[in-house]
Amino acid sequence: MKILHLSDLHIGKIVFEHSMLEDQKYILNKIIEIIKEEKVELILIAGDVYDRSVPPSDAVMVLNHFFKVLVKDLGLKVCVIAGNHDSKERLNFGKEIFADDGLHISSIYEGNIDKVELEDKYGKLNIYMLPYIKPVEVREYFDEDTDLSSYNNAVKEIILKEDINEKERNIILSHQFVTAGNAEPERSESETVYLGGTENVDVSCYDKFDYVALGHIHGPQKIGRDTARYAGTMLKYSFSEVNQNKALTIIDFKEKGNLQIQFVPLVPLRDMRVIKGPIEELLNEKYYSLTNCEDYIRAIITNEEQVYDAIGQIKRVYPNTLRLEVENSKMASNENVTMSDLDDIKKKDEVELFNEFYKYQNNQELNEIQLDIMRNVVKEVKKEK
């Protein structure tokens, strides 16, 4: 059976106040094309279907169309679990009705892992669907003396509770922060760093499964073993992801023990990238002529002097600039500046404080002429009071 592993669609995502919905519709259509070309038979979506628990109506329509094409038009089986961004109750709506058509949804753990049993020429294939869980949410389904003090223990106990036939082919969908011993997956700035390892789940908890279809981390990668993988996102959703190569994970699962994995690159409508240099260079046609100026841009200008209407100039060439930064010797030298404590501040007058602020911003103090101007301004303000 040929299987597509997706996760973290984040339909309805907004990046720097810019809706990604057009890009998402485009890439979902590309995914449908690849599904047809590769003759995929089963789709696994490992959580974070939406970007927030109450998705906007247009995001719901985009996902609805995607599912309709997969299930109704192509006649495929689709297995979906809830991630930490999804509303468990909303995603669970119509679960029993949709299952009759081949769309299987698991968003709430209710004492046992939802299981879908499929069959092909190699025999039985079991799909276990474990939505995102917190230990406190599953406490009611275990004895009081069961140790659920960590996410790792909770997932371990949930799996131990299942009667898994290891002679059959078994796949599990899971949306947790899965690690392998001391090895953690590579993360981007859009993903939370969990302190103290309290939310970590070790990949060994999933040892009974032939393939572990993970969600939660945005970069496609394996964890612990080749057959335990994060699918990653279908698009770049932060500038910390600019160096990630987004791709579809396709599994060709034949008989038990015979599992091959391939990756199909995803080419977006607009890439997300960083440009850096003096503004004159960035606006030079020789610099940008061989690139897609419609890409999502983080522009870092390195001019030493202030640039008039920098964002306006940049956007005339790169209309989808989402972020503009200045990086020069003045800014670099300010990185080690610390604020005076409250007592020191109280001892200083307005001109001294403004001079410190000016130095912090420009890496140089006010000259005597500027100081005289500031003294006069302060005097005039105090007179008015």
C-alpha cells in the first residue's frame, strides 16, 4: 500500500499579519497532483490541521474541498488526528458519518486508541490514531496508582493498554514532542521549546509500530529510527524555516518488514527567504532579476546611515516583504548595552537620560550644539507646566 504522511497543515495560518490561505490552496492542489502521479492509496494527517482552535470560515472551506477531492473524487482513505492547535470538539464533529465514506478522524482520547483496519494484497494493515494528549486529560481512564506524571509515561501507558498484534503491520499517528534519548528534533522559532523535558515522549514508546507518523515539528526529519518521522509542514511558516526543504513523505508498505520511504519536493507559489545588504544593492536589478520578487521577504539592510522610507523602497521591488530590519555597526555595538538600575535613573536629569538614550540608539553621544538644544527644550517644557 502506498501511503502519504502529512502533518501540520495549519490551514488559516497568518504570518506577520499576512494570510497564507492563497499559498495553502495552491500547495494543496499540488499535493493532489502528486497523489495522483504516485498512485497513493492512503493519506495520514498527523495533527494541526488548522492553525487555531476556531478557524475562519474560509479556512474551513479550503480543508473541506481538500477532503472532498481525496475521499469523494479519488476514493482514498484518509486518517486524521487532532494536534495541539486544533479544537478537539470541532474536529470531532461528524466523525461517525465521515467514517462511512473513508474519512477517519480521531481528536479525543476516550480510553482506547482509535483503530482503522485496512486490507491489501499483503494482508492486514492497522492504523492507530492517537491525537494530541496531556496527562491530565487521560487520567480518568487509568487506575489511581498508574504513573502519569509525564507526557512520556502517559503515552507509554496508553500504548501498553492496547492489544497490538506485532505479527501484523501496524502504523501509529501521534502528535507529540517526540525525542530519542538525549537527541531532540531540529526546531524553528515557531515551535515551543519545552523546558526540563516535561513534554518529551521518547520514541521507544512506539517500538511496537512499523511506522510512526508524527506531527508537531515543522522540519521534515526522522527521530531515533528511519521509520519514525516528522512529516513537517507543507509550507514555510517562519523565517527560521528558510533553509528547510519542504517535501512529501511517501511510504510504500508491502509485506511486514518491507517498507520503503521516498520524498517528493514541494515547490510553493512563493518561497520565504532572507535578503541582506545595503539597500542600493538589494534594489539593483542585477541582484533581484534572477529571483522571484513575489517571494515572502525578510529584508536586512546594512546601511550605516538612516535610509529614508526604507520599507517603501523595498516593497516597490519586493511587494511581499513581511519584515524589515536594520543591521549595522551601530546596532551591533548596542547588543551589550544594559539599562541603568532604577536608583541611577532617579539621580539623572532629563538631558542626561535623553543623551543616554541617544547613545544607545546611535552609538554616539549628543554633541554640544545638540545638548544645548535639548536643554532649551526641557526648559521650555517645564515653563509650560
